[in-house]
Amino acid sequence: MNSNLIWAGLAAAILGGAGCSKPAPVVVAPPPNVVQTVPVAYSDRAVPVRATGLLSRKAEAELSFKVGGLVEAVLVRAGDAVQRGQELARLRVDEIDAQVAQAQSVVEKARRDLARVEKLAAERVATLENLQDARTAVELAAAQLRIAEFNRKYAVIVAPGDGRILRRLAEPNEWVTAGREILVFASEAEGWLVRVGLADGDAGRVRLGDAVAVTHGGSSSGPAAGRVTAISESADAATRTTPVEIQLDGAPVGVRSGAVVVATIQPRAVEARPVVPAAALVEGDARGASVFLVDEATRKAKRVAVEIETIDGVDVYLRTALPRGQRVVSGGAEYVRDGSEVTLKP
């Protein structure tokens, strides 16, 4: 066979193969994202305010002596129950008794002097000024006697009511100054308080009379019930929080004065606003985020920016109004894009 013919045939075959076009690639649309949805709900429930505070009796007093002196006796210890009028501590009163006796003698002398001046004034020997000075001297001496007797009375500490001793801060034979704390007394009759400090946002949601549940980690009993009884009009200068007082309905079980407790304040109902699961939020911060609403007819997801009021566990309360009953993506929202088609998970 002629070699030229062979080469011609090969060339024709190669050119023929090169002229054949490849099939166009098939573009396959990705399947719709499978998402979980829940209907948009509205709630008038106020989110609880939780704060840590200190438990104490409503009436706690630091007991001290009116005057300084040597402690003769301290008759109670921390934890003792006491009754109104019971003697708790006393000073040695030798010096104070001497001051009372001295004041009494001055009063008696001033009265004798006044009697003599009155007699002389009746005989027109003493002047009116002499008589007035003598009367003033009696009044001054009597005032000094009352001071001495008052100091003598408060050289003894007595219980101001039925209660319990919380702390003992002095011992016999100690020299103490006037006003120094000797005992800390707590009245049983006035009830119990919890004092907490609230941030501005939380303080603005709390009202007098709001119900409170108080819990303590060391107590085996359930929460103690109470109510908000006082809200300060000014913030604490050190913490910049608003002091709030909570009155308990009864004495807590198994908890002592000064214990750290958690108070859960339940504000009253507010105007209804949307509430969605926390998993529905995408690309958010403490103030705002976005959610995806799903049109059930078109199965299209629509991204909506929302403003956050507060978060309580897995529930997010919004300031932005959303259509009631429309479904919001609560699972798989991180894979959804605005306008994309979705498949609802059964």
C-alpha cells in the first residue's frame, strides 16, 4: 500500500476527531437547606432580675456604753438569745457614782445659797441680780446632776428587745472608750431583710411590692419568699448600683445573718413583645442581631434585623415587632442566606 495514502488516512482521522465538540457540563442546583422552625410567639412575662445580696435581720444594733471606763462584766456570748431589759454588760461605776454624788452635793449647796439670797432679797439687802444669779446656779447644778445620772444609767447595757447576740467585741477588765462597740444585737421581732445592688437597667424594671424568691446554697430548704420594700433614689457611690431592700415573709431556715444569698425578683407583667429561641439569632451582639423568617407558601427565608430587649436562658425577648404566627428558623439558621429556599424539618 502506498505510504502516502496511509499518512493521509491518519491525518483525516486526527482532524475528524479534533472537530468533535465535548458535551456541556450540567449545573446541578444545591438542595434546599433543611431547617427547623417555630412560630413567632408574643409574651407579656417580665424577665426576672437576679442579684446577689446579704441577708440580715431588719433591726441590728451596735450596743455601746455612753461613757468610757473599765469593763466589769460581759454577761452574754455570740449566739445567745436575750430578752428585753436583760442586763448584757456593765462598767465599773465607782468613778461614775462619785460624779453623781458630787453633782448632788453641788445641787444641795446651790439650793441653800438660793434660800439665803431669797431671805436677803425679802429684807431688801440682796439685789435682784443676786437673786437671779442664785436661781441660775441651782438650774445649772440640777442640769449637771441629770447628766451624771444619765451617764450612770448608760454605764450598763441592757437588751433593747427580744433577740439574739451576733457578736461580742469586749472582755472584762478592758478599758473602753465612750461609744466603742461592745455587742451587736439583732431583734427577732422586726423580721429579715436582703440588701442587693442592681444595675441601672435592672433597677428600672423593679417596683415596690414585686415578689422575690431568695435562695442560699447552704440551705436545704426551699427558697424564702419576700417582696421589694425599698428602692434607693440614688446610686451607691462605690459600686454605682442602686440599693434595694427586700423584706422576707418569714425567718429563713438554716441561714444566718450576714449570709450571701441570691434574690430572684419577678417584676410585674409588661406589654407583650416577641420571644424567639436563642438559636434563631445570627450575627448578633448584646443589642441586636438577625433572624430568618420563612414564608410557608414560597419556602423562602427572609433575613430581618431585630433589637434585643433581654435574654433569659434560651429565650430571647425582642423590641422589634415580628408578624404573629409566622415561622422563624430555630435550627440551621447559620447555613441560611437571605432569599434562599429552605425545606422545613418535620
